[in-house]
Amino acid sequence: MDSIAQQWYARPVFFVSDIERAAGFYIDKLGFVQKWQSPEGSVRQVDRGGCEIILEETTRKDRGRLFLELIREGVDQLVKEIEERSVKTEKMWWGYDVLRIEDPDGNELLVCLEW
């Protein structure tokens, strides 16, 4: 079988209880922009620098985790922004030193602090 050259395009889906609150957190606190939303408004996609996350309002209690690896300057800029916006963070170990950001529904972004 011949291998087909391809690029996979993946986006995590985070389940949220309140789409307005969740979108506000990602847009106002973390600097994402809204790329699209479903006609009824219960699903939205946010983007920052090519990092796209789909937010889905649902009663599901699942939580997601996204591991981000940025260049050093990108991490420095993000840390400055979230400090200015009073976003709660936690440094922890997850195979790497990471900065953990939790959204209002318990979904996590883990930002790698090692280069």
C-alpha cells in the first residue's frame, strides 16, 4: 500500500456548561478570537495563532486537556498577558515543567515551559 502524504488538521472539543462564559474566558482572558459559531450558537470555535479549540455547550461533564508548545517569546508574551488579566495559573510537572490554565468548566491548557 502506498503512503499518502497528508497533513492532519485536529481541533480539541471542550465541553462547557455556558457558551457565553466559556467564549468570554478564551477571548477576553486568553486573547483568542472567535472563528465561527453554529447557527443556534451552542458551538463556537476560537483561535489564537493557529491553536483552534471548539467549545460545545452541553450537559456532559467531560473535561479536556490541551498541551501547547510555544517558542520562548510566545510563552513570555502569554504569561505577561494572563498576569495583566488576572488569570489564575499553576506551575506543575506533566512530563515537562508546564503552566496550567483551567477554564471555568475545568478544561485545561498546559503550556510547556521547557525549550
